[in-house]
Amino acid sequence: MERAVDQHMKAAHANKGSDPFKWAVLIAIGYECFEKYRETHGFTVSAPDLERWIFDEAALATHDGDCDYLALFAGRYDRYVKEKLP
């Protein structure tokens, strides 16, 4: 996942916050690395299993850094969080 998000690193979302793992998950979701480009990035876990894990365990709504703001405004994160991201 780190290699995938490194390819998408932009100054507009460089603040990783206090938990860089949550940031990486958000960037990967925003750039559709887990869905549309999963083979390109080498993800082998099924998309439904990954989505369920993110929703149940990642607590993305508590992230205090940047995300892909275009993805945020487009609602791409909505199904992964119980509450809206700040």
C-alpha cells in the first residue's frame, strides 16, 4: 500500500497526520487503488473483504491529516466511515 500511495503523493495532501497508516488508506481509496487499479498495485485481498476491514477497523473518521479532497467532496469515502470525515 505504501508503494501505491507514494505514486500519488501530492503537496495538496502531504500532511499524514498522527497516524500515517490511516492517511495511506485514505489516499489509496481516493485514487481507487483498492478497486479500479488493484491489479496494477498488486492487491490480492478481495475488494469486499478489504472494504469490510476498513469500515470495521480503520476508524478513518478519526484521521487528523489530509486526504484526497476531491474524493472527499465526491463522496468516495462515505461507505468506509461511520461518521463523516472532518
